[in-house]
Amino acid sequence: MTGTTTDLTRAELEEFWEHWLAVNRQAERQADWRLLAEEYAEDASYGWMYSVDEHFMAVGRDQIRDWAIGIEMDGFDGWRYDYVATVMDESNGMVVGFWKQRSGIVDDATGKEFEILGIGGSWFGIERQTDGADAGQLKIAWQRDWFDMPSTAHTFMEILRSGKAPDTLLARMKVSGHGVPGHYHLADIPSPVWPPPVEAGEHVRPEPTQPTERAERAAEPTA
């Protein structure tokens, strides 16, 4: 992205992450995920995959506020997304956070909270802004989430069967399909599935073997 740099120290990245966690906790308390929007760069992208040909992508702080942590998160008041493990890479300005999705709704049959059991997480690119109103600040330049869709569907169905789904969650479950803002066919997605710098090959290690090289190696005689 233009006007950014990833020359971050470990201390800076850790400080940003602690701030991010604090804002997340505030958003959970207020049941308003839109509070997180200011942590993103003006031209940030944020996406995830629902299916092979249904992808969510928001581009720009306004779309992230209105769609990614707006429409997509409405109805999940009372849910918690606790980060249970974190991996940091200050040399590339990246953080990977693994979170659990807990509903705040207790299953009377087990006495336990309904939880999505599959592994979920977020992959962040953190960059220092070099111009504009955010100059000098660390912001999220891109974010990509993943979650276990079959496990998610199973847990939603269990909540429905329990009769304990609040009206807000029932309304959210009806929001799906390509007609929802930010839902794209793969061919139309406005930012790549892999984050832009990764898609561009900036982080490939080791250097990738080209198809012609693979063909030459395959043609070499063996002893």
C-alpha cells in the first residue's frame, strides 16, 4: 500500500497488539464492533471465505466499518472472540491471532456455553502510516480471517434447536448470499484472497521453482 512502511520493532508490534485487544474488549462490552474501525488504515482490506465462490471483502475503512464489523457482526452481541494464542513476525509486520467463538448462550443439556469448535483466526498486516491524518500511527493494512464453516453451521443449528437464539441472531442468520454488501463471486473480488503483498510474492521463501525448472528437473536422468 502507498504511504506505509513495515519497519516495526517487536516492542511496537506488541504495544499495538495490546491496544487492539483492549479495543476488542471494549467493543464486546458495548456490543458494538464498529469501534474497531479506526484501527484500520484508510485503504485497508478485510476479507474471508464462505465458500469456493462466495467471498467477503471490504476495501477501505468505511466499508470495513459498515460491512465487515457492521452488517456481518450485527446479531452477535454477547458473543466473545477471545484470542487464545498469538504469533508475531515483526520483520514483516504481521500478527496471527487464533480465537475461539463463544456465544454467551448456555446449552441446558450440557450446562456449557455454545461454542464453534473449529479453529478460527485472523491474519493481520500492520503498517506505519507515513502520510495523511494517520501519519506515524500503526494501522491494520489488511486482515484475512478463517473459520471452520461446517462447525459454524452445526453450532448455529444447535442454538436454533435449543430455542434460545435471540431475535438479533435469528435476523443475522437470514443475511447471506451474493446480494449482501461485500459478498462477491471469486472472479469479482476487489482484493485478492491472499493479502496483496503476499499475493505479489513479497514473502515467498525460498524463491519459488518455476514450471520450466520443474519440467527440466523431471527430465533429468536418474541413476
